[in-house]
Amino acid sequence: MKHSIQIVSLAKNGALEKLKTIRANSPVAVRGKVQQKQAKGAEMEKTDPWEIQLDDIQLLNDFPKDIFMKSDTVFAPRHRYLQLRADSELREALRFRAQVHNVCKEELEQCRPPFVEIETPLLFKSTPEGAREFLVPTRKRGLAYALPQSPQQYKQILMASGIPRYFQFARCFRDEDLRADRQPEFTQLDLEMSFATGEDVMRTVEGVIRRLWSTLLSDPAPSGLFRRMAYEEAMSRYGSDKPDTRYGMEITRIGHLLPADLVNKITPLLDPIVEVFKLENNDNDPVAMAQFITQFLDSPAGAPFNDNPEGGPGVFVYDAKKPLCGLQPFGFEAAEFLEDLLVPDHGDLIILQARKQAPFAGGSTPIGDLRRALHSAAVASGFKPAPTGFDFLWIVDFPLFSPSSDSEPGQGGAAGISSTHHPFTAPKNAADVDLLLTDPTKVVADHYDLVVNGVELGGGSRRIHDAAVQEFILRDILQMRSERLADFAHLLEALRAGCPPHAGLALGFDRLVAVMLGKESVRDVIAFPKIGKSGEDPMVKAPSAITEEALSTYHLHLRGE
């Protein structure tokens, strides 16, 4: 909360003359008498009740003439300190962040048995967990540290060390392209529990969430268990593994009823899966809906959907005044089925999208991305009201392995598959363990993601606690090279020393605070965030060029020169 106090001078004295010469935004030291204001009633309620009768004022540091600072000034990222000074909402977000930190800590330390806060090292080693790492060269030729993607391995080793419950607000580093909800360095609330299952972890995290919402927000979290949805169901109904279910627009598979000529118009695929969803028009105006979807597909947000190599979206506006209500390309039978399926109203938008016949993989499908983008555009244009409230659910039953891709490094094995989350996640049950030997791509993971309003707040899993199973996953399933497998020797040794069963989770702390405050970007809840795809800090101009002296000190040279 921003506090201010008024300074008054009842007589023309030296202090008043000095006050007149001091520029706004300058720090000062004031000497005077604190007294209660004379204002009464409604006027008093709008202001601070105290004031200072000025005796003397001393300038501590002059605010320069060449910096312009007003309440509506928009500061460039390189002037983040001025933005923080001018923007009380940003300062309030940082204060709120500190409160969230304290509430989380109190809740975990009040659990029985309590969690113990333990710091783990930031100078780690390079291990192929799944994301790209930042390397830290040393003066020892050829040797480097790696900044941790997460404290995952250290906290599992803590479980092998006899620590029953651990947590920390951990700094993590991943060399990835930036998005609104992603930074190259970020904070996560990391926790792990020994002799525990995923169920135990989920109940604990639900307790933290309820404590946060009841303490800091007026909109409470659910009193009962959070909803659960399997990965396959989330991808099928919403085209996303982190769906915002508040606004409906559920996706349904429909291709088996569509005329062949219609399918050929929307996709070059010979045997596609075709799916459909409906966007309701609150004004029942088909002309306005047609204008909206045309503008969207021509906009930067919508244009990429037209370039989908599997085919652009099929767009239909339901119009009760037209033959077959504007669904003539479907034919009578398919149009009738579609009406029974979607129950469209006058002016509603119907979207078709094709995709390959393949199992779900990754975090979204093309029609899921289109669903989310269309809803955002509809809210921005006034077609739809913005959804309200908080909708919590656990996404469970992820595949343990996913096909490797060029865009994600994975674990670098030769099998053509990578761990969907990280290679320390355990199979869900005994049947999944058996599938490791016959068809690893069908193994279900004992993994769980906490999602609220389309944002993944965090994820966790039950871990592999048996060294032989862990080595089998790394060597035989992922087919890591022997030298990469050796990078995990420390973990395998810890598991071999009688490590108990354990499970854990990490909440993205920046995302958590942003969601609680209704912020679109985590940059709005971080004091000094990075910007741009390469993660620059324009205020301090980092990353900076490496000097020749530094290159020599760390035995480095730049290739391609």
C-alpha cells in the first residue's frame, strides 16, 4: 500500500523557501511537528490523518532535470527502477509476492511432520534432464558447472539422506525462448516427501493453495478435492494439457460423418482425424460473427492457423435464414448430426480442423491452439465476456515417454523417444512397468500437473526410487550413451543405498503470484525481469560480450570467426 504524508508550512520561513527550490521526486530529510489534520468527515477518510508542520528540510539527492517522471510516463525496460518508483501497482505486486512466500512457508512448516527448508547448490553439473542448460566455465581447462534446471536430483538425494520432507524457494535456470509465462531464471516452490505417494503430494499442495486463497484473496479455492482429468481426456476435449475449462468450447471428433469433398477442402491428409467446436454468439448476429472470424484469420494472431500444413480451419457461421442453416457443405445427414451434437444457435461459429491419425503428443493440438486463440480474440473484441473465478484441476496419467523432436533436446538418447517430463518419473502401476519391456510408448506416468484457468501452476510425480529400474530407463529405454549415463552415477549410487519411495512437486512461484493477481505476464510480478526471446536485461545490458581476457582465463574461444 502506498503511504504519503502532507507537509505544511504556516509561516514564510527559510524551510518553506528551501522546499520551493526542491524538484519533485527528490529524497529529502524533514524536521517538524507531526500533528493531526484538521479535516473532518468524508474529507478525512480520503486522506492520511496526519501531517507534518515543517521546521526544516534538507535535500539528500537532487532529482535531475533531464529525467521526466509523471504518473502517466511509460518507462523503457532499461529504466525499470523508475518504473518501480512510479508504478504503485507494480510495487504492490512485489509486496504481495512476499506475502505469498510467507504463507506458503508457514503452511508447509505447520504440516505434521513439518517440511524442512533446505538450500541446494546452484553450481551443478550438466545432466540431460530435458531442457537446455546454462554452462558456467571454470579456470580449469575443459571443466564447467551447469546452473540447475531444478533441484530435482539434489532433492531426491535428500530423500535418500533420511530427510523426510523438504522444501525450498529454488532458483532455476533454463536456456529457452521467452514467453509471457517463462523466464530464463525463475523461482519455484520445490518440495519432496519420502514414504509418500502422488496422492500425498497432491493433498499437501491443495492445502497450500487453500491457505493462500483464503488468506490473501476474497475468491476461495474449492473446499473439496480438486477435479482430476486424464491427459488423453484433456487433449481430446480441449486440445490442451493445461485447459481453461471455464468457457466451454469443447472439441468433438466428427470426421466419420463428413462428406469426402468437404474433408478434401480443409486438409491434404488422406485419412485425417477431423474435430469440431462451437463459439457461441451472444448477440445472435451471423453478419457480425462472419466479420469477426474474417478479421481474426487475417490478423497476426490468426494468420498462422491458415498456414497449417495439415490444413487450415473450416469455418461456418450458423445462420437460421439460409438453407441448412449455412451448413450446406455438410450435406443433410451430417448437418443434422452436427446440430444434434453442438445445438448451435443463430450466429454461432462452427470450426472444423483436421490432424494426422496419431496418438496425442506434446502439450496441445492445432484445434486446441485455435480454440484458445479464438476465445481470447472474442473476449478482446467484446464478443464474449471474460471468464471469472478460479478453476483448479489436476491433469494426470501423462504418457511416460513422448516422441523426440528437434525443438526439444530431451535426454539425448538414441531411442527416438524422450521422457515426457524428466527421466526420474515412475510408471503409474504394475501393468505400466510390464509395458516397459514390450511397448514403452504406451506406459502411463505417475505424474500430475496442477492447472488453473489454463495456466500450469506446477507439476510433480512419484519418483523411481530403485537404482536398477532407474538405470534400465536411462540405458535400455532412452538408450543414452555410456558417457551420458555416467553423468547420473551420483543419483544411482544414492538410490542404491536404500532410498525410500518418494514423490514431490514444484510450483512455478512467479506464475502462481501472477495468476493470483490476474496478471497476464510473470514480468509484472518480478522486480527485474528479462525480456526478448534471448532473455536480455536491458537495464544492466546482460548478457554482455565476453572479453578476450575472460576467454583466455576460461580456456574458451569463439567458433565461426
